[in-house]
Amino acid sequence: MWLDVAGKRVFAATGGKPFDPAKPAVVFIHGNACDHTIWALQTRWFAYHGFSVLALDLPGNGRSEGPMPDSVEAFADWMPKLLDAAGVQQAALVGHSMGALIALETAARHPDRISKISLLGFAFPMAVNPELQALADSGTYTVVELMNDWMIAKKNQIGGNRVPGLYLLADSIRLVDRAPRECLALGFRLCNAYQNGKTAVAAVNCPVQILAGERDIMTPLRAARGWAKEFKDGRIDVLPACGHMMMGERPDETLDALKSFIAG
């Protein structure tokens, strides 16, 4: 599905069903250097069970036109324009990593447009290692390999996926390698620069789910547990033996947690 948002073409997958703005809407927001494909299993279930789905390619990523907004706050103010373009008054947001920051800030700044938020791989501050940022700024391929080595739990890097022939680590490397290097570097910078998390957490009034990987080293479980207690209506669900890329590492369990929160 193509949308015109502020004069730019934005692509969104709809889970295999035509988008119907009359149904409850769920918007999926990917993390840095990813695209709509990370949500394939989750979006399909919601699309076939009474929801309308938009799995975005954020501006400058995937098939969507750039430029990419240069701050989490700018992304959050872009989101209502996306909803307007889709004909949606209110939606639930599901955000991963950088997308979780965008979902959080959107719910804080535009509470009338957001019904629930699910934050996957969430922590604040979402600090970025300076050496990783320097590699991203240089555009070297090494940053792609290092990023994926940190994102996926070690045990889950060696295979054993339920889908025959699917090798999660190599698949994730190819995904990140497709992203423009300038967008990857900018994504790191805006995550590192975001300082409004504490204020946004206090301002959010809608129900909040944090979905955390037990072995996530990019957004550690201890940080997620702490923030879950700060929301007015918050909960945390933990995926055992899972790293940061939970949609691929634990796809069924991720879907079950989202079903429980959004459709429950």
C-alpha cells in the first residue's frame, strides 16, 4: 500500500488483506536500518483477525521516500500525518527499538491518536556505543556485522530456526546491509540523542506493553523492567533465551504476547 504523507511516498505492508480504515488499526514501526519485512508473521495474524495493519517502511528506509526525520520528536510529529493519510483517527502502535522510542513519543505528544503502545526492545536512554557510531558514520560494512552480532542472542545465531532453510543471522545481516548507510548512522544518532523518555513515560495515559528479550544486550532486561513500573498502565512480558531481534528469534512467542495485549 502506498500513502502520500506530507508530499512523500510511504510504503506500508497490510498483512495480506486490503487496508480498511473502519477496522481497529495497528501500526508497526521498525527499528534502525530495518523495514516492514521484520513483521511478516505478526502483521498477517492481525490482518486476518479483525484488524487493519500498516507495517511501515519509515521515510528513507525500504521503499519509502526520504529524507528520514532527524529526531525521535520529528518522527512522532510525522506519525499523525501518516494516520491522516490512511484515514485513521486512532491506532495502536507496535514499535521495535528505535521504533519503540517513536511509539512512546507519539503517544505522549498525540494522546488522542493512540489507543495502546507495545514497545519491543525498549530502553531509555538508548545509548549507542561510540565506536559503533563511528563505524556507521564511516559507512564500513563492519558495522552491519557488529550490529547483528549484538542484536541476536548468541545461541540463536547458530541455527535451529523453526522454518527449514532459514538462517536468522545471515537474513538479518542482509536486511541491515540493504539500508542506506546514512540512514543507519542517523538512526543511531537520533536514538542516542533522545532525552525526553522520562517525560514521555510520565505523560503516556494509554495502556503500555514492554516486550523484552531475556538476553537482550542492546536494550537490557533490567532497564525494561524498571521502566515498566513507571507507566500509569504498564506491563512487561519477557521472552526467555531471546535477544533484541525477537520477531525473528521468537516469532510465535512475540505474536502471542502482542495478541494478548492488543487483541486481548
